[in-house]
Amino acid sequence: MSLQHVYQINMRDNVAIALSDISAGTKIGNGIVALTDIPQSHKIALCDLPKGAPVLRYGVCLGTAKSFTPAGSWINESSLDLPDRPSLDALPYGTNIRPYSLLPDPPRTSWMGYKNNFGPAGTKNMLGIVTTVQCTVGVLKVAVEQMKRSLLPQYPHVDDIVAVSHPYGCGVAINAPDAVIPIRAIKNLIHHPNFGGQIMVVGLGCEKLTYDKVLTDEENIPENVLTLQDYEGHDAMMQAIYAMAKKKLEILNQRCRQELPLSELRIGMQCGGSDAFSGITANPSAGYASDMLVKGGATVMFSEITEFRDGVHLISARCIDREARDKLVQEVAWYDHYLEAGQVDRDANPSPGNKAGGLSNIVEKAMGSIAKSGSAPITQVIGPAELPSKKGLICAVTPASDIVCGPSQVASGIGLQVFMTGRGTPYGLEIAPVIKVCSRNDMKKHWFDMIDISAGDIAIGKATIQDIGNEIFHMILDVASGLKKPYSDQYGFHNDMCIFNPAPIT
Ligand code: CA
């Protein structure tokens, strides 16, 4: 007899997920009766679990039962002991390589983007004004708002003007070893594909992050940099910003979209506000779209170290070579050390919202999180805000924090991000459009005009992972081509560029 009211992911699993709130006494099949009320997306035991028995979901051990747990019990974080964290010693590579021929074929093989003579093509044509220090941002925001109204309409082929607001630049230990991360983030943001190679950097004049740290000698010229302390008062400052912006806009306005192969596209995947459905519906669908993109030659990045850390052996097995595996070990070891220095427990990652959404611990979250990387081989591993030198599936080892992972991937040159959510977040990025995919239809009903795609039909058998994967794939190409705007762009819901700075603030 099949189970009712619940979803069992792997036949080996001894727990299943409640498809909706289950009240005590509900029969779910096979003689199992819910012993207590069980909230939607939480786990129910499918058999009696002796103390110490492994609790299996995705066919993977999430932890062991803390005490005897009868069939029909609600399983949550208080019922489980965590398994040991996978060691970084002797991680395999190349042992789980799915040939490209077995990846699903992309239904479209071209898109309309802005070709660059460096890196991938742009999904937008924007003037990006990047600062070397947060002190200038008040001026820049006012200038950009005014220029959007008075200047931008004169340049119909330019999509937008953006002031890139980040917290770095001064009052920082600029020579600390870990300062390389925020510095390369700013350097790579200046050279983002959506800015079309037009450089406009605004500094204050006394900050530690000097122009030479983020620009080459050829780029560090008066035509590209503007120092606020050089100008006498407000009006002169604004006029200088306008004058430089106009010159850049003239050049950007000559660009237009052209038909390009998928190999010119670089996108990122992220999840946030996850629940127990994220790993069944939204993330595997995004993974399917990722597989189609990778097969078509595109570059897809996935991240969020604290989520995949407990499945790192599964990631390394998909690395195509020793170089990728070694870089994975190096980056993950660095992050382990970073967390240890902060005296942080690895179980600190699942948020209260994750737990309320049925994710008991970091192992369960890891398995769901990894699902968004699909099944393609991992061609390269990069550190936070580094640029990939290869195409295909890239593991970018960044924090999982939504507002830090996003800017890190943008610095790594993504032109678009797909964001999976269970609990809902209005998150968005100004530089790269964000497509929001939710894990449950309830979420879509609740935020009907803020979530772009619902993967919830998968949980109720009305759609397959392939169906939703195709829907996500088409939306990616439509948004990247400028044919559609995701809700976050329609409303202008955009987070700041909270770039990752693990180095000391002084
Ligand atoms: Ca995240």
C-alpha cells in the first residue's frame, strides 16, 4: 500500500516528509499512524527506530536517533545526533563523473546578450559606478538617482545606471592576508560583464583601497577615476560625476544585443530560506536546468560552503581532476579554520526558519542544497569572488549567507542568479537579475506577485522535475535575453553588495 499525506524521496529512507499539516491519529499507510501533530514539510518516522539507529533521507544518514523513536513519530532536530563531519583527508575525485552525453539536451541553444571582448557576455547593458570606499556612497546614490531621471532616457540602448554600494575600502586591515578576498571582489565588480568594459571608479581620496589595487596601470587614468576630495563643493562634484558618466553612456549606447551561443552565458545558483521541500522540488529542478545549460556549453556556478560541507565527499567525487579536488580541499579547509576561529559550531548554519520549515540539521540541509548543482561534472573550483577560467559547472566556495553569496557570485561574473526558497525572501541583485523559485505552492499563493516560478506541483505529483527544470531553463534564457523581468527587477528590490570580508576591521 502506498503512503498518503507524505513524500518519501528514496526507497531506502525510514522517514518521509509531511505534504501538509498532519494531525495526530492520521493514517498515512502501511499501518503507520501519526503519533502527534506534524507540521507541513517536517519528517515522520516510517518504522520503529531503536536508539542510535541511522535516520535516512535521500538515502543518506542525517543523524542517529537519540532515543527509541516509534513509527509515526515527528522527527526534528531534538530527536537526532549529528553524524561525524566528513574528513578532508583523501577525498576522492573523478569517481562520480556523469558523461555529458547523458545530461539532458537544452531545448534552446542560443540567447540574446551583449558580447564582450573579455569574459562572458552581458545579460544587461549598464553603467556601473564602483566606489573604492563606502564613504562616497551617499553622494553616488543621489547622483545616480538624478542621472537615471535626467540622463538615462537620452541613451535608449543602456538599461540602467548602478551605484555599486559595498562596505569595504577604509578602516580595514588592507594588508591582512584575507584582505585579498574583498579586494578581488571589488576589482572583479568593476570589470563585471554587464558593465561592458566601461570603467568608472569613484573614490574619496584618503581611503586605504587605492585605485592601483583594483585597476591596471592602463585603466588607472583620469578618464576612469574620480576623487571627491578634489572638487570644491557639491555642485562641482556632481558636475564631474555627470561629465564622466555621459562619456561612458555614449559608448555603452552603441552596444546592442546579439544572438549568442550558451557558452557566452555565466549564471549562478543559490538558495535561501530553505525548507524540507526545497531539496525535493525547487533545488532538483534548478539542478536539471543547470544540467541542460552545462550540456549546452554554459557556465553555472553553485556555492554555499556551510551547506555543502557535510556532503563535501559527494562534491569532490564529481570533480574532473586532481586540481579541482585540491582547490576544493584548500578552500574548504580555509573555511573550517575561519569558523573555528570564530568558535562557531557547524550546526549554526540552519536558521530558525529552516528548522521551523522541517530541516533538522546541516546534513539534511546539505543534501537538499547540493541538489541544485544537478549531476554534471565539476570542471573547476574557485574561491570567493575569484573568476573561473573554465566553462561548465563551477563550485564557487562562498559563504551561504544570501546577501554575501550573491555579491560573491556577481564578482565572479554571473549575469543572472536563480534563487530557490522555501520560506520566502524578497532578495534581489541590481547588477544581475534574480529569478525566484519556490518549493511549495502555498508559498507561491502567499507571495503570488513576488515569486517567479513554483516547483510545488512536483510534491503533489502534478509536475515532474523535468517539467519545472524546463520552465526554469526557459525563464533563465528569457531574462538573460532581456525578454522578461523577474519580480525583483520589476519592483527594484535590490540588496547591497555585501562583499565577503574575513579580514579584520580596524
Ligand atoms: Ca544562501
